[in-house]
Amino acid sequence: MVAAYLRHVARFSSAAKLFLAGAFLEGIGHGILWVLRNLFLKECGLSEGFIGNTMSIAALGTLVVAVPLAFFMDRGRLKGYVIAGTLAFAGGLAGMALWPKPLPILASNFVAGGGMALLGIGSAPFFMRHSTPEERPFLFAVGTAIGPAAGLVGGGLVWLLSLAWGEGFAAQRAMLLVAAGVSAASIPVFALLREAPAEAPPPGPRRLVEREAIMLCAPNVLIGLGAGLTIPFINLYFRDRFGQGPGAISVLFSVAQVATFFAFLAAPVVARRAGGVRTIVACQLLSIPFFVVMAFTQSLWLAMAGFLGRHALMNMAMPVAANFAMEVVPSDQRALTSGLRELTWDGAWLVSTSLGGWMIQHTRLVHDGYTVTMLVTIGLYVAGSGAFWMLWRKSPAMPPGPHHASRITPDGTHPEHVAPAETPANRP
């Protein structure tokens, strides 16, 4: 597997490599934010319910930009959108740190959420434009693995800075400003991109939104609802149930990033043998027992093991799912589909994150509010995985072979007009 990755990575276009470098820098900011945001807001004296509202307002920022801008992204160059998104994300982090009051915090998270959406929506169609079909599964895997790798660096920075600065309000505020600065450093990198133009749409009549895009997004709603109830509060779970501080939590999150990094890299190899749909569904369902352990245990070690297993498995199929989504829709709807997937995911978070904060604060089952909230999340994950299997189980194995770029339909057939093999433009 290592030799295959090295061979394919060496063939990545210069534009793809530059995009990965910029995404890595911005990802460090994401990693710091992932560890610190909830802890910082608690240091500001805010409740779990308000923290949930903060997550929801960030998701609202994503909703506002996701689909409207995706229509334009499919028809033009992506570089400007990515730079604007990075600037908005870094500005949102700085705003939250500099003005730690309820209204400025909400506004900052709204701006940061919109910025995160632009990079997230643009990455998948960018990879499609700058890769061959043979390289594509590996580029998606590396592109997705950039997130946990950068998160590992971000978590490590939190740990090191907490040793030097402490773990109080002033220290966490300064760490958020560091996150903003590192994220902003990716802007000059993205500015160097030489981007391929958008592809011509396939022949034949077009619908505003293809049914494949809708069928990809429907299970996303259920998974997003479940994730929003619990995942934003995992750092608080370890603080409240087990008394862990920012330094210890950042180390645990860093270990989770390492596990997820290797899971991402293994995903396309597994998908080539088992098929894309089976890989996606199996990974999601295999994570459930680990989540059950987290819901009921009072042992820190069992909770840590459950967290690591759940995190790696639930996220393992992300590059396969992103590549699958881009293959099953026509080339002129890739950014739109990416935006719709982001929209349904973050729209579900918008609904469920505030509810999750309220449930944790006001409901108790067995130990605390985390148990019942995790059980509801588990039920929604199972329903979402089942829905994806029912909709796409007849699709052929994915990704397609290296000599053609197939558009796969939900019933497992191929349409009359198949786009020719895509070759990356602008190779130096």
C-alpha cells in the first residue's frame, strides 16, 4: 500500500499538491479550534445550551453560502472562492478570541462557518479537475487525510502552548489567535494555484439537480442529525464525566487524528476490493459498538478506546464517499452536489446541535446527559447507514477502472452518454 501511495502521490499535478499544502495549513487552525472552542466558551461562562447554539450558527453560515455559491463554482474557477473562505475562517477565529461576548461570538462563528464551507465545497470538484481516474481515489484519500494530519499538529500545538501558557481564559484566547494566524498563512499558498478550467457539461438534457445528488444527500440528513447531537460535545464529555483538562483532551484528540489518518489512507484500498457502497456502510455500522461503550462506561480507559475506535471507523469512508459522490453525478453538478451534501449535513447540525446541548444539560440516563444523547445518535446513524444501503446497494464497485470515467446510476446501470476519460489540465 505504501508503494502504491508513493507512486500515485508522485504523479499528482502541481496544482493538487499546492492545494493540499494550503489545506494542511488551514487544517491546523481547524485542529486547534476543534480542541478549544467548547472549552473556551465554558471559560467565558457560557452554558452547554449556548455552546450548542454557537455550533448551530456556524452551520447556518455554511447553509447561507453552500448552494448559492456552488452554482457559480461549477461554472468557473475555484481559487478565488477558496481564498475568500480561508480569509473568512481566519477572521471568524480572531473575532471570537478578541470579542468574547455572546453576540460577537455568534457572529464570528457564523462567518467562520461560511468560510469553512467554501473550502469544503471546492475541494472535491478541484480534485476531479486536477487528477486522472487512476490517481483520483488516492488524491481523495490524501486530501481527506490532510484533515487529521493537520489536526494532529493543531492538537500538539494546544498541548505545547498549554504547558507554556497554562489552561485558563487568557491562554485559550491566545491559542485561538494562533489558530487564526496559521489558517491565514494558507492564503499565499492558495494564491499560487494555476487552476484548470471547468469541464464542458455532458451532452443531453439537464435537470437543475440530478436525482443522484438528491439520493446522495438524503442519508446525510440522518447521519448529520445524529452527529450534531453528540460530536461537538465530545471534549465536554471527557471534561465533565472524567475530569480531563484541555492538555489531556488535546493529546487524546491527537491520537484520534493519527488513527483516522491511517484509516483514510486505507479506505480506497478497501473500497477497490469490497466496493464503495459496502465500504461506506460497513465502516459506519462497525463504529456503533464503540459508541455504545462510550455511552455507558465510567472507565476513562474504556471511554478513550471507544472514542478512538468510533472516530476512526465512522470517518474512514469519507474519501470513498466524496469520490463516489463526484463519480455518480455529471461534471457540471459536482460543486453543486458537494454544496448540497454540505447543506444537508450542516442543516441537520443546525437543527440538532442546539437540541444536543439542551439534552446534555437537562436529561439524565444512567450517568448523565451524555448517555441518552449518544443513544439517540446511535439510532440515527443506523437509520442513515441503512438508507444509504437501500438507495445505492445495486451500484457497481467503485471507484471505476483507470481507463474510463463512469457515471453510475442508482440502479447500477450506465447512461447512454458517458463522459470521456478526464485528464488534468494545466500540468506543468
